[in-house]
Amino acid sequence: MKIAIYAQIYQSEAFDYVIELLDECKNVSAEVCIESDFYAQLSAERQISEYTTFNREAGLDSSFEMFVSFGGDGTILRAITYIRDLGIPIVGVNTGRLGFLSTIKKEEVRRVVTEFISGAYSIDERSLVQVNADFDIPEFKDMNYALNEVSVSRKDTTSMITVETHLNDEYLTSYWADGLIVATPTGSTGYSLSCGGPVIMPGVQSLVITPIAPHNLNARPLVISDDTIIRLKVSGREENHLVSLDSRIATIENGKEITINKVPFKVKMIAYTSESFLETIRNKLLWGQDKRN
């Protein structure tokens, strides 16, 4: 069994849970590979055995059976840039607050290996979206895709921007707002949700377009088929605006058009039988809980 480990850890005690996972991997004779920057950090904090390492350019291939991310949902979004289209299933161990993507509690980290070996899991395939343009966007390079969302937003101004929007070459509308979000079902519980967008089950083949603080209150979130090609063009008082892919941000000149569409490959996420998406949203959104007392 081959396991890759990636982490962004800011609390010293969280390293103990990584050591627990490494110990469980040793118990089952798993081959472990650790992201190079985190391996240097871990080695400085704890006495550990020597492990092979990987980075974005080398070290990973499709023979890995599991990619373990230590951190929060943001860490998983960064982990996707390592996996790309390799098809390695990923699971998140949450070292902070409850997340929608990182659902395994750090205190139960050994379950990551034991339940996987016992077969108590399924694989959820998650769609991604990408940005294309007829001009160079150096901040994105060959990683022009996102698991959660693509968003456009104002820059260097308090004034709203206008986002001219076409779906499959048909004009939809021009949103007058602080920005616009195009989210996947996975991203529906992220930025889009905080802007009033709907929660979408992970397996639904759709995208949601959610305006950010629109001037017109009748500009509502719109759910569309995930095979839709979306074209956006921004205008406003400033010369530039921002385009973000999850946590990666680029500055784009106003008036230049970008295209957003679904990526031809999917990310595989490990869903353990003891966890469920519905359980996560009940806990995260406090559904069914009386908080009046």
C-alpha cells in the first residue's frame, strides 16, 4: 500500500497525530511518501524515520492508493494541485474546526488506514472547473483549475463592477455587484454558501452562479448544468479586477474575457462509511438543533 502525506500545520501538538498515522502505516507495512516542505518541518519538530518525498513536479504517480491531507478544507484545496489528474483518492484529517472536506477528526487518525484496509469506504468523484483565456495568466500556468470555485471580484475600489455573463454563447445578464462566483457542488458549501447560494449534493452534475452582494436584489443564485460553457467579461471604474481559483488569485485587466468550464477529469475523495455528507452539513450548519436555550 502506498500513501502520500501532505500538511499545513501551525500548532505543535498537531504533529503528534501525523506521528500516529505514520505508526499505523508502519503496522500495515505501507510505503509512505511525504511532501518535501512538510517533511523538513516534521523532521525539525519530531524524531522520525527517513521517508521518500514528493513535490508538485515529481514523486507522485497513479500507483498511490491514498493521499492524506492534514489541515482544514483549504489544505485539501492546495493538495489538489499536487494530485492533478493522477486519480489518487484523497482524504482530509481535520486539525482545526469541523470542515466540509476534511471530516476525519485528528483524534481518530488511525481510522484513515484501518477503515481503508477493511474496505469501509466508498469513492466520491468530485468535479472541477477551469479558467481559459486567449491571453496569458501566469499565476495559474498549468494549474488553471479549482475544486471549489472560480470567482471574479473588484480590486482597488469600493465601487461595484459589472460582470457580463454568457452561457453557451447566449447572453444571460450583466451582474452589477462586488463580484461573481461559479461554484462546483463541492464549492457550494464554501464562498457561494456565504453569499446566499444553495447547498448542492456532491454527486449532482451542476454548477451554481452566485453574485457577491449584488446591487439588484432580484439577482439570485442560478443552478446550471455542469456541461455549460460560461464566458465572463468585467467592466468598472478601475483598470483591473481579481480572478481566483480556490485560494490562488490573479489580476486581470478589465474588458478581457475569460471562459469557465468543467475539467475533463475528476478528483476522487475517500468517503468512510462512518462519515456522511448529510451528517457533516447537519453538524456544520446546526440543522435540527434548538439553540434557543
